[in-house]
Amino acid sequence: MRVLVVNAGSSSLKLRLVEPPEGLLWSCDVPGGNGRFDAGAVADAVAEARRSAGEADAVGHRIVHGGTEFSAPVRIDPAVEQRLRALTDLAPLHQPKSLAALDAVTAALPDLPAVACFDTVFHATLPAAAATYAVPREWRESFGLRRFGFHGLSHAYVSRRVQELAPTARRVVSCHLGAGASLAAILDGSCVDTTMGFTPLEGLVMATRSGSVDPGLLLWLQEHTGLREGDVAEALEHQSGLLALAGTADMREVLDRAAAADPDAALALAVYLHRLRGLIAAMTASLGGLDVLAFTGGVGERAPRIRAAAADGLGYLGVAVDGPRNDGADGVTDISAEAARARTWVIPAREDLEIARAVADLLSG
């Protein structure tokens, strides 16, 4: 089955024609942002895909948030679409982009079956201990407050690849490190813990997101400085993380400047790694041990210094990487030191393949 995978980003609409298990037949990025994509440009891209690679059999849409009602991929019909729009309040930055992409692609391919694949679904297996916030019961029950987790399509692909690469590995920590970043603790293929929570702000330090912050700090700021909720949200999402600490959101610049003894970059790197090591250890505790540590995402795949520095602080968990293997990693690579008890892998992110597989599985029954 040929699946047109649709992934709406902040500045472009990523279109990939994929034939599972491994085939990428065609790709294109259509410019656009702020929840708007030009329908004519999308139609032109779809026409180019037809000319270059042939017809698609189905469409798979990456949808960031499935709330509590979607725990598996689902074929999109008018009722499902209405429910997706009702979830916008849970993901006001991401859901509108996905819905705009759905509108544009459906206009270009109205007769193809379309499937919604959710970033939250992989984390639907979180046990209550990992999913529950210690806040008043009324809040939890009235507003559906819980830890949802995100980057699930990426973590699901990593889990699947680890099962192929190391079939006896039961306890896996998947590290999706990019502009956004999260970890997942995976036991026998199921997620049992993760670092992002009700929103993608929780957990690791990211490019422009703060990661976990004491909620009392935010309450203090609002009480004593007059900052409005919108100002705080904007700062935590777009003005924090590496950008706030080093003046740049680009990890490559942070690494280069830290190597040149720039104090702000050195601090940013230290904070980033401190949180990364600590949360890898927390994920390992949820698993009761560690068999495989896997790095994926732009930073996870292309920053050997980050992988090495993280591993240097995790020797007590059995993690150790081989310097030349780590530095030369290209594609799927085992970078473990020979004597390491836990294996460390680099696995390129392929959310497109995970979406295409899910679409094919659903539509084939």
C-alpha cells in the first residue's frame, strides 16, 4: 500500500509518499505556517507526486493530540474530524496546523481514505502511577488532566527497530532529541513512562521550551511581576530552553561556543546534559534496568558529543560508548563499547514509516 504521509510543521507541510516497510518514493515540503497552507500549492505538490512516483492508495495524517478518546489510529470521517477539532484546546499550537493540513490535502485528494495517527497513542499504555498528577480529584475528573506524552510516533518506530535489531532486549529508553525533546521508557514494546506530560513543555530542556519548571516559580512571577498568562506561555514555549541560556536555539552553535569556552553556551550545555542524564536514569528506574539506550531525532542522530557526554554520566547503568563508533555513526549504528552491559544505538527518526505502517495495518483490517 502506498501512503501519502502528511506532517504539518511550524513552517512547512511535509509530504512523503511511502510504501512500507522501507520505501520512500517521493518527498516534498510545501511552505506555510501559523496553521495555514495554500491549497493550490498542496494540489500542485500532489500532482507532482503522481507524475513522479504514481498514485497513493491512502493518506496518513500525523495528529499531535488524541486526548483520552483516541487510543489507536482511526479512519477520518466527518464525525472523527469534528472530534479532532474539539481537541484543539489541548494542543492550541499544534492541532490547528494538523487540521489545516487535513483540509488542504483532503481538497486535493477527496476520494482517498485518510487515517489519523496520533503522537499521544504510544503513551496510552502508561500505568496510572506514571500518568496521574497529584492534583485535586475534581480537577482530574472534570478536566481530564493526566500525562499524555508526545513524540509517540517517533518512539514507536524506535521501539519497533530495537525489537528487530536486538530481539532479546526488553527494557529500552528511547531519546528523541531535536528542537523538541522527550524520552520514553519502553518495556516489551509498550511505553511505561515518558518525560512530556499534559503538554509538550514538561521534561527535558529543549531548543526554545523550558522543560520542567517549578509551578511555584510561575505563580510567583504572575503574582509579583504582573506577567499575564499569555506572556508566560509565550516565554516558556518560544523564549526559553537553549535560546534563553545561550542566546541560540541551535545545538550546533551551543556545542561550538561551549568548546570555545563561551560561559553562556557552557552553562546551557551543562543544564541540558544534567536534565538529560537525570531523566534517562528516571526512565531506567521505571523499567527496573536498561538493555538498550537509543538516540534519535536531529540532535540525537547528529550530535556525537551529546551522546558521549550523556553516556559519560550513565556508566553506573551499564552505558558506555565507543569513541570512534560514536563519532562515525551514520544511519542505524551500534555505538556501544564492547564491554558495556547496556547497548547504545543511533536510530534515524522515521515517523513517516511508522505512520504508513499504521495506515496499512488499519485499512487492511
